[in-house]
Amino acid sequence: MGWMMRERPVAAKRVRMTSRERREQLIGVARSVFAAKGYQATAIEEIAERAEVSKPIVYQHFGGKEGLYAVVVDREVQRLTGSIVSAFDAPTPRLIAEHGADAFLRYIEEHEEGFRVLIRDAPVGMTSGSFASVLSDVAVRAERALAEEFERRGFDVSVAPMYGLMLVGAVALVGEWWLEHRSLPREQVAAHVVNLLYNGLHDLEPQPTTRSLGRRPPPADADGTGIDATTPADAPTADTDTDTDQEHPG
């Protein structure tokens, strides 16, 4: 009868979460799934299953997949924006570049899932509260700093927005590359970014031109063929044979 005296194992009692705790749990689970699969391939059923709740619980908190995705993205946008914009408080352009590059890469390092969510597919028609909106906001801040520097140097201030987009876009692309190639430490990647961007800004030309594309194409004549304006009208063209002694194959 000894076997009858053995105690049955007691099932672990599930701790009941508060509404706020459940909401945070669902956000964390959804972030992981969205990062791995993207928005389109993610199903509410999978999020509910991983969180060990029923689908109605997810709908109760967020109204559906798009609502849950919007909350996840908003969290990451605020986190990324907050980490980058503080770099613009640095006292010199060099330090702004260093702090900005490092802040962006640090966000990727510490919040990899969040960054993957931002760069993956989003609901159709979603324009605000996205990675693109973050880059746009940061580019505007970069534009302001560049405009001040351009004005000090006597450069054309109207092109500052273009330079702001170039700088922010370059850092963003390097960040996406570094997400998959971690052979270099964050500090070293930031140093290389600053090496190109800051030193490039330091030696900017006030009136830049390309070496091969700076010359305008020759105007077209009445027949639609090009005439080089630098060539005299009676000068032989490239396909005219001016060597009277040249032998022609018979």
C-alpha cells in the first residue's frame, strides 16, 4: 500500500498578471515575432500562443495585429530617436558626428530585435512612426547643424537638406550592414563612419563639380545630331578621313 501514500506532484500555479503586465508581455512577444518574420508573415495566433493566452486577450488590449504592431514600432521609434537626437547637443561638428554614429550603432547593439522590426515590412499605407520617419527627423536636425556650418563657410545654405539626408542615410545603411556583420566592434565602426563623413565635410568644395559629368552635352543641330560647341564649324568631324594619302582596301 506504500504506493498509495506517494504524493502527487503539484502543478505549478500560474501567476495571474495585471492588465499592465499582460500588455507589456504581449508587446515583448510581438516584438520578437515581428523581428523574426516581419508584419505580413506574423499571425495573431502565434503571438497569443507564445504568450500562452487566447486570441481575444490580444484583441482586447490592442484591437488587432496592426494596433499591436503600431505600439511596438512607436516604442522603438521613441527609443531610437531619443538616443540619436541627444548627439546634437555636442559642442562641435566632430563630436556631433561621433556621438550620432555611436548612438545609432549602440541602439542596434542593445535593441537588435527592435531595429529589425523597424527595417522590415510594415502595414500598407503606414507612413508615420516608422524607420523612415525617424531618419527624416534626424536628417532635419542634421540639416540645421549643417546650415550653420555652411553659412559660416560661405557655402550655399539651400543644399544643407540634401547633405543632411546623405549623412543620415549613410549611417543608416552602415547600421543595417553591421546588423549582419559583427566582426568589427561598435566603436571601430563608428570611427570609420566618422572618418569618412567628418573628413569629407571638412574638405567640402563650395562649388563642387564632377570630373567626367561636369561638361554639358553639345547642343543638337537641325538634324538632331550633336555638334560640339568648342569645335569650329568647318573642322573635320571624328568620322571624316582627312588623310589623302591613306590607302583604302579595294
